[in-house]
Amino acid sequence: MHSPEMAAQTIVEGVGKGRARVVIGWEAKALDVLARVGGSSYQCVIAAAVARFFPWANKRARHEER
């Protein structure tokens, strides 16, 4: 986990180097790669993973839709 100060430093360095995208942390980097490689289908992968590992979240989402 990055502290706010470490994240800010990474962002400042990225902007200083002219990077169009600055991604903080391995979780964000993994999702960024998944989105780039999988295109829009990555959302289905994430939804399936959430449904599998957090079954209570799926039930709550369905309840809130009503």
C-alpha cells in the first residue's frame, strides 16, 4: 500500500516525464493491464471474480437495484 505522500511523488514524477497515464500500486497496475489486454470484456472477468469471492456483494447489489 502506498502512502499518500508516496503516491503524490509517483504522480509528480510521472507528470514530469510526460506520461499520459500514471498508475499507483500493483492492484491498479494489474487492473490496467487486464483492461488493456481484455478490452471491454475485462468487466465480465471482474464481475465473475467478485461474485465468486464476495457472494454477499452480489446479493446486496441485486437488492439495491429494486
